[in-house]
Amino acid sequence: MDTKAEIINAAKAEFMEKGFQETSMRTIAGKVGITATALYRHYKNKEEIFDTIVEPAVSAWEVMCRSEEIRQTGTAREQGLETMWKDNDQARFIVDMIYKYFDAQKLLFCRSKGTKYENYLHVIVSKIQTATLNFMKELENGGIHINQVDEKEMHLLLSAQYSAMLEMIEHDFSYDEAIHYADTLATFFKEGWRKYLGF
């Protein structure tokens, strides 16, 4: 194993145990068996190391937000709103994405205090909200009745839904438990969203 890989493995273990704020470059260097000076030759600071470790999870969420917007609106346009509402695939896609990069996801959402990612859930929710509002405007322009929604209230509800999804990471659910949990959440929130949004 090369030194960079050893650094990443050691840092991931430290971040997972202590969180970003309580982890030091000196401790990471010690775990690898190199000096702090040698560590700085590979990474300029612990933020850069953390960014490297969580990058797969961040990229996966970015792709999910874009692809799911296209997939769901495409389903609605081609097969109708009722078919879109019956679609339970999104929750399972999210579970698959989380468990593909589980450690990176756990660091991103549970151990990132003090980094630029400590409010990353807010970033995701904002992207989803913007996409949903744009789709609602499209439907309204097409003559479909849409309820007028308070954007702060909508953000609160989306935050509640996605925070609940992230419980599977915080509590280390098995994959099968997470799939069951995601299906339950999808059923619960879907009915609420249909009533709240009005279409």
C-alpha cells in the first residue's frame, strides 16, 4: 500500500471515531508512522484529506439530484402524474447510493462538523426544493391545479424527510433494514406530499 493510501485509511478511521474537529494531522501521521512534516508533503491540511475521503459520497448525491429530477419529471410527462406518484424507486436508489459509499456517507453527514460539509443536508434539500418548485410551475402553466406553498414550510418538510432517511446511516442499519425503512418513509411522505402540493 502506498503512503497516500495509508494516510487515507488512517485518517478515515480517526475521522470516524473522533469526527473532523477532534482529529489532528499529528495523530494521523502517527498512525501512518510518518512525521507531521512528511504528512504535509502529501496533503496541505486535514480539510483536504477529509474532502478526498467524502468526495465519492458528495459526487453521488450531486448525480442523484440531477438524475432523479430528470427521471421523475420524465415519468410524469410520459406516463402521467399518477404513475409518478406510484413510483417507489427513488427511496431505493438513495439506499443503494448510501450503502455503496457507506463510510464516506457517514463521515459526510455524521462527522463533518467544522468542515464545509457540516450543513450538506441543507444543500441537498435546497436542490430538491428548487427542482420541485420548477416542476410545479411547469404543471401550473399546463393548466394543472397546484396548491400555493410556503417555501420555508416546504423546506422544513423536505428536511424532515431526508433527515429521516439519514437515520439509517447514523444507526448503522443493515442494507435490508434500510430498504424496509426507506419503503416505509416513501409511503408515509408520499401521501403527505400529494395532499400538501395538490396534484
